Amino acid sequence: MKKKTAFLFPGQGSQAVGMALDLYQEYDFVRELFDMVDEVTKSQISKLCHKGPMEDLTLTVNLQPAVTAVNLACLLVLEKEGVKPDVTAGHSLGEYSALRAAGVAGSEDTLKLVFKRGRLMHREATKHKGAMHAILGLDIDTVRDIVVEAEEKGTVAVANHNAATQIVITGSPDAVKYASELATAKGAKAIPLKVSGAWHSELIRGAEEEFKGFLAEIPFDEPATPVLFNVTADHESDPDKIKEIMASQLCSPVRWYDSMCKMQDEGIEVFAEVGPKKVLSGLLRKIIPDSYAHEVYNVDGMKGLEAFLKAVT
């Protein structure tokens, strides 16, 4: 009997120069996808993916369509091989790839959405200086209490609940710094992240209405495959409600830990990270206990693809 499988799609922070180059060289339809992203963005995203430089690739306006294009390239190869997931999820930006995998939106519309999202987020980040720190070693309730205390210094919130004791906070630099000091005093480790904005915070709120308007123009279908959403850590099938969730995702916490726990509750046995690097695989090692029978694969290029196909087909 086929094992229950999840496709997980990475987001910002998973970029690498040279990503998906081997797939690009191997498959005509992957080259067509990269031509599409260059056309949608009117820039050379494909060249940035394959040759860099990293500084340009990491700019939010380039990074969001770039990582999405690589996620979709990996997905297209899996679809060509006839491998389908039982559920999909994506981390922040990666959620748009999950929507494409579930049949909610087509590839071109998915690229249009992330390009628009990246431009709006960049715009708000240039207006409002922000920071993000990873807090390691405290649970979510403790971090939430710290955030409330630190609000006296400015805007601060939980951005990502990535694992039980790996939580990212976001907001204005002074407030984030103060929250990190409070966390350190409780025995945590605080690590500043190299980001250009306070993602998933009120400092990005100015992007939400315009993005909501843009979403309204894009046709969404009911998911053919269940999707677990960042904002709710739950499923949704109504296209209009999905659009509301995707708009609110900009300023809401990413409930990744809760989503992965729900996948365990639903009996998912095979987790495939579909896209560059191994960020989500690393989080799974922290979240899923050894006593839970499961397998983890990385479909990030030809080598990972072949290993995954050998295991599941």
C-alpha cells in the first residue's frame, strides 16, 4: 500500500546560487518554466538562480520568484513521474508552491502572485526598518509573554513557530533587540537573521490591502489535494477563504510546528522537501520524534529526485 506522502515547499532563506541548474539542463519543460518567470518578472531570474550573484538573488523582489520557480521546477519533474502527494504545505513564501501543487492556481499565476508579493513586501520594508531574530530554547508561550513585555519598545511579534523551541520574532529593531535580551536572560539563545524586513509583522501591514486586491484578480480553484495553511495550521477548501488566508499570511505568524504535528496526527509517513536546500528537513528532525515511523527526502535536483523516486515508485 502506498505510504501517505506530504510535499513541503521551502521559502525565503533556502536560496543558493546554482539551484535547479541540473534540472534546467535536463528537461525542456523546466527551461520553459524559467523562461516564464523571466517573462513574468521582466528580469533575468533564471540567470540569478543559476549564476548569481548571491547579493542580487537575495533581494526580496528577486528571491520570491526565484525560490518559487525552483520549487515549481522540482514539482514539475515529480508530476512528470506521476508522483502525487496526499497533502501539501509550504513555509511562508513556499505556501504559494503548495497551492500550485494542490491545483489551486496555475504556474504562471503562482509566479505573478509571488512577484507582486515580493515587490509589496520590499516596498514596506524600505518604509519601515525591521529586524528578525531566532529564539532558541524557549517554548511558544514563554516567547509570547516576552513579546508582550517588549511591546513597550515598539512593534514586535512572533513570526515563525518553526519547532517546539525554535521561534522567530519580528518587528522594529529596538523592540526585537529588547525581546532577545529578555529571552537570553531566561536562558535562550538569540540569533539575528539576515533579512531586509520585519516579515510577518504589523510593519508589513501596508502591503495587505493592495495584495488582497491583486489576489482577487487571480482565479483560484478548490484544492484537488489538501493544503495545510500557515495561518491556521488547518485545511481550507473554499477558494475565497483561501484568498483571505493568503492575504492575512503577510502579517500573521507561520504556524509550522503546529502544521507538522497535524501531519503526524493525520498519519503522514513520507515527507518530501520539494525545492532548494534542506531547511524544512532540518526542522522535521527537531519536530518529529524518533518513535514516529517516517521517511524524509529532499527533491532539490537530479540526485535527490532519483533517490526519492527509487524509494516511492
